[in-house]
Amino acid sequence: QQPVQSPQAVILREGEDAVINCSSSKALYSVHWYRQKHGEAPVFLMILLKGGEQKGHEKISASFNEKKQQSSLYLTASQLSYSGTYFCGTEIPVLYNQGGKLIFGQGTELSVKP
Amino acid sequence: DAGVIQSPRHEVTEMGQEVTLRCKPISGHDYLFWYRQTMMRGLELLIYFNNNVPIDDSGMPEDRFSAKMPNASFSTLKIQPSEPRDSAVYFCASSQQGGGNQPQHFGDGTRLSIL
């Protein structure tokens, strides 16, 4: 059930672009993206809901392809502050009329160098 | 606004001891989640609550683990007896709603080391 992220790690130079993918074997209801810096808690970036909606957050945006059961996170003109581990979380329904839970991917470690 | 508050931030104890981790969610958030993070297994959901009621505890690894939420502003995760393989970072998170419609806000975590 755990979504699969790719790549596992990526190294960028400042100003370069990157794409992180998140694929699920199950139907997707929503996808969350979080960033975690070393020794800190995960921090919410954005949520994507059914419908292929694309969202943006500064120079970070994401897409959600329900048919392909995948989401992609796009980081453009990367900054040093973008370094960290990026997690996608996919929603799994649990009970009728109860909010589902998130299952997180294994993470993608992004390093931005000067 | 205060975020999710966890205590203690660090805990080092010997195998066999009881460990209690504490969490105060963001006021007004109905959902509370307990996660465990390790290098090997990543970020795993242990249990989550809606309005103080446990909804899904399928991620709780063993009977040694238990969680309670006696009221809307407090939850505990207890390990008794603790074992070295329980060493991990434990995060508590809260959200206004469950599922995918609202973000989860994470506390700073408790770094647990069992010797």
C-alpha cells in the first residue's frame, strides 16, 4: 500500500529544476506533499485532490494524475533552502464517514548545492 | 498560534522500562495521529483518533504499545516494556479533518533511545 517515490535521492545546483514522482498501486483520493529537514518535523507543502488539480507553493508545484495513480512534485529554480527529504502521503479510506489515513512514501532526499 | 506540542523531546531509558510520550494537539483539531520514524521503515502511522476515539490502530506494532486520548487536548503513547528496537523518533500530528482534505501539522517529535 505504501506509495513509491522516485528518485530516492537527487543532487542539484542552485537554480536547477527537479521532479519527484509518487506512484500508488491503489486508487488515489488525495495526495499530500511534505518536506522534512534533518532533525526536524515534516512540514506540509500542499494537498492535491481528485481531478488532476495542480497546486503551487512559491516555486514548488505539483500535479495529480488520478488515472495513472501518481503525483509529481516540481521544484523550479531550486534554492539552498529546498534541501531536505520530500514525502508524499496518499489517502487510504478507513471507515464510512470517518476521515481516512495517510500512508507515506519512503522519501526523496534532495540536496541543493551552491 | 501554538503548534502541536510533544514531550519529552528526548528520552533515553533502559530496556524493560515503561515509556510514556505525550502530545497536545492544536486547539480545534479533531484528528490526532501518532507516527514512528526510523531509517529502515520510514514514517509509519501507528494509530489515529477522531474526537478522542481511536479509529485505526492497525499500525500499532505489538501489545506493548498503547495509546489513549482522554480529552481533546491530550494524548499519550505508552510502551511497556520497552525494547531496543523501539528506538525511533515518534511524531504526533493533528488536523482539522481526517483523510486528505486538510494538512497534518506535526509536533517536533520525541527522540527515543532504548538501551
